Amino acid sequence: MKLKLVLEILGFVALAVLVAVMPSFVSDFHSREFAIVGMYFIALLGLGVLTGYSGQISLGHGAFMAIGGYTTAILSVDGISGHPVRDIWTIPIAGVVAGLAGLLVGVPALRLSGLYLALITFGIAVSFPQLPKKFGGFLGGTSGQILNLVKAPFGLDLTPNDWIYYLTWGIALVLLAVAWWLLRGPTGRALQAIRDSEVAAASSGINLAFYKTLAFGISAFYAGVAGALYAMASAYVNPDTFPIILSIYLVVGLAVGGLGSLAGLIAGAALIYFLQNHADTVARWVNHLPAVDLNPKQPGISSAIFGAVLILVMLLLPTGAGGLLRKVFRPLTTRLYTRS
Amino acid sequence: MVGVRVLLVCLLAAAVAAAAAGARPNATPGVTANEIHLGSSVPLSGEAAIAGNVARGAEAYFKYVNARGGVNGRRIKFTYLDDGYDPGRAVNNTIRLVQQEQVFAMFSSLGTNNNLAVRKLLNDNKVPQLFVSSGATTFGRDYKKYPWTIGYIPPYSEEGAIFGRYIVKNIKKPKIAILYQDDDYGRDLVSGLRRGLGAKAKSIVARVGYDPTSSDVQPQVTQLKASKANVLMVFAFGKFSLQAFNAVSRLNWKPQIFVNDVSSASALMSIVPQKAANGAISIVFGKDPASSLWKSDKGIRLFQSILKQHGQDITSRDLKDGYFTAGMATAYTMVNTLKKAGRNPTRQSVMNAATHLNEKGNPFVLPGIVIHTTPKSRFPLTQVRLQRWQDNNWRPFGKLISARPR
């Protein structure tokens, strides 16, 4: 076990160094793209805790992102009784507000599981976009809310994109460490026990109600933080910013990243970002194959490519990127472990 | 704790790398010795996809200009991205175009919300937001706050006012029902209509908004019919306008319909039930390639030959699609603006040119229309005629009327 711990810490450090030096090697715009990948990664971490560890499926995490995004929008533009809050301080608040919403959803989750729970959460994803339309004066309706552009604080000499990149990945690394620390201790064991068998878990003295709601709360907190960052980066929120399909994409990212693996989720996050925004590039690559002639500008081509890539990934990597990582490292860890 | 220390080291490393990533080149973006790069975000998919043909029309015109030597020896490169009519994606596209593609200016992006969502961002970065494909009055009116933005088509509020004045003059005892898109676009039209009606604004007996993300407006139309109105304003866009005509026909309702310009394309009008569409009134400022009126017109002939020669994947239907002509008309003005902006255009000089236009003879708009702007009047196209749908054709009637806000 010791060796696994060392490997995990080494991996974390390697990731942190990679994150730190990345902007020096890529263009300013790519920093922004990686920042958005980081936001998806944060949301996926939360979903990983919930679905990967406690086994509760949520098809409504886009709604928690939306709650976070709207919290940031309202606090940084309208503020509290007319005093706008500085954007970075809205992030933890957004996380807490979304987290509370998550706890609320966690309550019915106690009675439902599997498909039924998934449907409830899907209902939330479907109905949430209606709220800003209903309360147009407060939430901005379909016209949405325009935020101030992000700017590096404390006189830091950073472009807005580099700033949002470091902010996002700084938070992502902290939240990754927190999730990792939480999941390797008793909480993680309790959640996994619940996932494997609720009856067995309850009979070994695990408080089902407490842990299941907790998982929802934590997971929604993560999504809220991701949503807050996304709102800041876009400088704009409206109901379409967090569409229903986003919730589905997150589940897709989780499956691609691998259930029960935290680091693999980065691959999941990258996939959902790049397939959404660069499917035309993929179409151009595919065109190099013989007898293929796709028009990258054709409507709907991005959805088709997205679907095709997804099927391929799931066929080739049924356990996701996390499964692949484990497969690569297992011979190494077991070998070294048995020798020592 | 090891973890905490590791984290601190990482954050420190991040800060150092961040400081190193400071300076980046900052010349006039998007203009090189032989190229000017323009960007746009339009719907190429989703319910408003048909309107994305505006960008395809503009693209063909720029290629035509390039084939003739470009503007002052520079060819125009035009990159447009699909936003599915979703403002969030329009934000992403715009940021990508400005930061990654390094465009010189944004040109003719489509949609009211979509342009509103990026207006602040573009103005804060001093990137021109030229000739937006939206008639929301704010794009021409609020230039003090947003000096880098300018509209193109007649403001919706004035279009509404024109309908209002027409009703006052020509319809006895009007009882008006309004179907409108519940955003700045729909509300602009409604407020203009009220102004045009003046004292007769009382004759509005019902108005129902619909949400641009909803799926069908049949319930709204049913509700409006119940008001026993004899006039129906269709301030709806794309598929919603289609659904409105369908619903009117299905309900056997026979009001005098007014349909706003952006939904009045012949391509759209000819596929709705004609018993509802016949006699509908709209405004017009572009030449309609589907109309027999312009069959032998020089401008429309030019339009069709450019599209055939320089357009991409052009079908015979596209040659009669008004969105393509609208795109070409805007591109024509854009080229004139670039010519006016000097040998070596800057973002400032192109803005200056766009606010000092006096363009006569744009071949793709109605004869007699002058595209005119001053720094204090930023509504380029403000002359329109009324038109009536008859026998599968729009028939303009009356003289050119002013749609310039006072």
C-alpha cells in the first residue's frame, strides 16, 4: 500500500508541474481551452465521488453547475444589496449554494436508487433552465446575464486567459487532493461499501442516510465551483449556458475517464471539451482515410463525430482512461510490492 | 503533511511560470500585407440554421472581391463558426475568433442575444463588432457605452412603429393580437408597434410571448385566437413563425397578419399554408431573389452569378434564398467600409469608416436606398417599403419609408 501512496503523490506532483508550466508552451487561447477542460475536470471529480464511489447515478449535474454559475453571475454583477462581490470570492459561495441544493436532492435519493434516482436528477436538469425564465427580473431570463471580464488580481502580470487557467487548475488540484484524501479514508470506504451492497453496508454500522446525502452535497459543491468558473470564463450566463445535454456529457466524461478513478477523469474532461468544440478538426482528420469525404462545416457533423468517437472509445477502453492507467501501472506496483 | 507542502511548492511553481508567460506580441491583429481577417458566429445548425446562409452569402461575395484583387491589394479572409443560435456558444466562438484566429473585426454575427452576449467583451477589447445581423435598437442607439458596435438592418422598434402607423391609417376598428418572442428582439417590435399605434394602442386586445427555447407556439396562437382579434402580429423567428402560420390555418382563423422582416423570407412563406399566408404584410429592404419582380434585375443576376461561381455547395434553392442576398448586401457595405478605412486599416479607422458611410447603389438592396451613418446615427439601413404576400410572391407597395429612429 505504501508504494501505491508514493506513486499517487508522485503522479500528483507531476500533474502539478505540468499544469504550472503548460501556459509557457501553448498560445493564450489554448490556455483558455485547457482552463475549460479544468472546469469539466472539477465537475467530473464531484460526479466521480457520487457515481464512481457511492454508486448513485446523477443525470442532473449540469443543473448544479448552473446554480454555481448563476450564483457567481448575480453576486458579481448585482452583488449583495447593491455591493458587487469580487468574482473570485463568489466561487466558494457558489460551491456552497450548489452544495446545499445537492443536500436537498440527496434527501429523496435516500429512498430511490439506480434508474429511479437517475430519472429524478434528470428531471432537475430538465426543469432548471425554466427557472431563469420564470424569474426573469432576478435571473435575467433567456437574455441571460453579462458578467464583467476576468482580470488577474493583486497586480499579477497575467493575461485574462492565463489567470483563469491558473485559477481553475489551482482549485482543481486542491479539490483533487481533497477528494483523494476523503476517499482513501473511512468516508471512501463507507461510500464504496454502500455502492457494493447497501444491506451489507448498513449491517456493518454505516449510516446510509448520512453518507448518501453527504456524497450528493460534496458532489454538488464541486459542480457549483465548476459552474462558477465557467461563468467567469464566458463572462455570460443564460439557460443555454448549462443545457440539459451538459449533464449527459458529464456522465459521458465520467464513463470515459473511468468510474472509481480520479486522475483518469482529466481524459474524460478533455474528451468532452474537444469533441464539443473541435469535432470539425476530427472530421478533417477522418477525411484523410480513403473513401471518406466529410464536409466539416456541414450541420450536425459534430454530433455525428462525437457519437462515433464515443462508441470507439467505449469499445476499445471499456474501463475508461482510469482502467487503462491501472492496467499500465499494475504490473509495476505488484512486482515492486511483492519484492519489498 | 506532505500533501500540503507539495501543494505549496506547486502553487509557487505556478506563480513563477505565470510570471514568465508575460509578454506576447501585440501588433494590429488580423491585418497582414496581403490579408484582412474577419470573423463571424452564426447558426449553421439548430432551429435558426437557415438564417446562417447570411454568412455563406457574405463569404461568396468576399471571394468574388478577392478574385478581383481584394481591397487595396489585400484579400479578405472570412471565418465563420456555428453557434446553433445559442448565445453561450456564440461567446465561445467569438473568443476563439478574436484570441486564436486573431481576426481584425467581427462581422455580421447573427442573433440579438448572441450579439448582446459578446458586446461588452468585444468593446472592452476594442474589437469592432460590425454590422450585426440583428435589428435590436440598442446596437445603434447605445454607441456611447459601446463605441465599437454598429448594427445594419432597420431597428425592430421602427419596424413595429411602421406596422402601427399602417394599421391606424388602413384598418378600421382594429383588434390586435401579438405573438412575440420574449426577448429584446420581440419586445423591441412590440414597443415600436405601441408607439406607432399612438392613441390606438388600446386596440391591442391580447399579446402572448413565447420563449425562444420552447418547442411549439400553437398554444399561444390558440390563446390569441380566443381574443377575437382581427389583426395578428407575428413577431416570431424561424420555425416559430412557420408554426404560427400553420396554427392560424388549422384553427380556421382569418386575421390580417403582419409578419416581421426577419421571418418573412419567401422560402419560408411559400411552405406555410397559403390560406393563412395570403395577404400577409411585411416590410422589405433587400431584393428578394425568389420574386419574379427582380428576375431580370442586374443586382440579382450579379448575386446569382457570384453565388454559382464562388459559393460553396450551392443548390438551386439557394439561388432564391433571401438570406444569401442579405449576406451579400452586408458584405458589399463591409467592402466599402474597408476601402474607406485607408491603405492600412486599423480597428479605429474601420470604426471611423463605418460611422461615416454614404453608400448609394448597393446592388442587393431596393433601388433608392442609401446606406448612411454618422457617428451619432448608427443605423446604416433605414429605408424600407411595405410588401404584401400574394400568389406565392411578395409584392412591394407604397414608397420608401424612413425607419430611422428619431
